[in-house]
Amino acid sequence: MSAVALSPQVFSILSGLIEERTGIHYGPDDRALLAEKLEPRALERGFESLLDYYYYLRYDPGAAAELAQLVDALVVNETYFFRERAALDIAIDVFVTELVRAGMRPRIWCAACATGEEPLTLAMLLDAAGLLDAVTLVASDISGKALAHAREGMYFRRSLRALPPDVAGRWLVPAGNGMRVERRIAQAVDFRRVNLVEQAEVAALGQFDVVLCRNVLIYFSDTTVESVVAALARALRPKGRLIVGASESLLRFESGLICEERAGAFFYRKDDK
Ligand SMILES: C[S@@+](CC[C@H](N)C(=O)[O-])C[C@H]1O[C@@H](n2cnc3c(N)ncnc32)[C@H](O)[C@@H]1O
């Protein structure tokens, strides 16, 4: 057993604190997984027990900075270019195009963008459709480390595994043993740090025509999903669309949004009133 083992009791209060601050839910079966992430962090910071670490995170004036670092270690940033592309194509070809034709400037938000591959894919597809300059594209994540990577714009094999053949050379330029996103594409995305469970942070971004919140709700409990989706619904303009991951569904929640299916992809539309 390690010097700072995670007992069921301390697991309960630490996982509760993490869920309260980030939404990320750890059930009793996740104790070993959470211990694996917390123990090295607590040891590195010189704590003799995870209970001491808990008190620090709960009450110390330095807690916010420590929690931000801990979040970087806890979150799963798995993502890649052109992931679940069908929904992105429809969002651009149908919703964004309609708004631009009507003389509007659509606002699009990728609400858990990890290391940036999703909003950068959107920027590439918007560019291909001649719409890149006609929209505002905001992307956010809770993880400062993931956002630093996104701003750096360098990607390697794991992120590039589903790249269509015409993309390399067009929007991604070979650099070392990876690829760098072309400057015009990178500059089109406004990266921000936003915690989805902090409703004031979500509200401060204003309203959007398209919100993508993909492959993050799976880490939250149903109660958290309900309150995050309510905040995202408030962040939609009338007729705006919320897009979640292909394996996520909002049908069991009372979101007030109307589900529509197009070419196998699901969209949740805000009423036009
Ligand atoms: C698996 S990635 C999904 C990336 C991308 N949306 C995709 O579908 O490929 C999940 C992301 O959610 C972020 N995340 C987790 N909790 C969050 C929260 N409370 N607020 C904002 N982002 C959060 C993580 O930092 C991580 O980058």
C-alpha cells in the first residue's frame, strides 16, 4: 500500500469535492482509478495523507491553483481531428449556411474542446465551405494544460488518425514528427478556460447558434448533466442547436430542447420563442 492510500471514507469526501468543483463523477468502483491519480499528486506536494490533501483542497487559500493542476491530471483529453464528423457537416451545411444567407453572423461554441482538434476541424470545414470569416468560433475547456496544447497548435499521430487525405498540406503543415495547424485556421478559434459547472462562466460567454458539448457529459452524474444542459440551453439563441456526442443522449432529460435527427446525427433545438 502506498504512503497516502485512499480509504473508502476519504475517497467519499475527496470524490465529492472533485464532483462539486468539476462535475466529474467517481462511483465506488472508481476508487483505485482515482487513487492512482491523487496519490502521486499529494506525495509530490508533500502531504502525508490524502485526508490532509482533502483539507488543503477544501480550505486552503492556495486551493484553487492546486485544484486547477489536479484537474489537468484527472481529465480525459482524448480527441482527434474529424471525430464524429457527420454532425459537424450538417451543422455547417444546414444551420450555419442558413444564418449566413439570412445576413447573420453565427456564433459557434465548442464547450469541452480538450486539446483543440474539434474546433480546429470545424474551422477547416468552415473554410472549405467559404464560411470561416462569416462566423465567430469560441472553444473552451476546464483544463489549462489542454488549452495550452490547443494554443500551441502542434499535433501528432494520435490526433491525426482519422484525417481525410486532402487535409494534410492544406490546413496542417508537416513540422518535426507531427503537424502544425495553419495560422489562419488557428487564429479563427478563440480559446478560453470555462468550467461547465460554473454557470456564471457559461453565461459570461453570451449566446450561440450552435453549441457542441461532445464526449464530456459521460463523465457527469445525471443531476450534473441536467444542470449543465440547462445552462447550455440558456446559452443558445432561439432556434440554436446543441450537439452532444454520438454515444450521449439527452432524451431522458427534461431539457426543454427539441430533438431532431438529420442523416443519423442528433441535434437539440431551442424553441424559437
Ligand atoms: C474526451 S474530451 C472531449 C473532447 C471533444 N469534445 C471531443 O468530442 O473529441 C473531454 C473534455 O472535457 C473536459 N471537461 C471535463 N470536465 C469539464 C468541465 N467541468 N468543464 C469544461 N470541460 C470539462 C476535459 O478537460 C476534456 O478535455
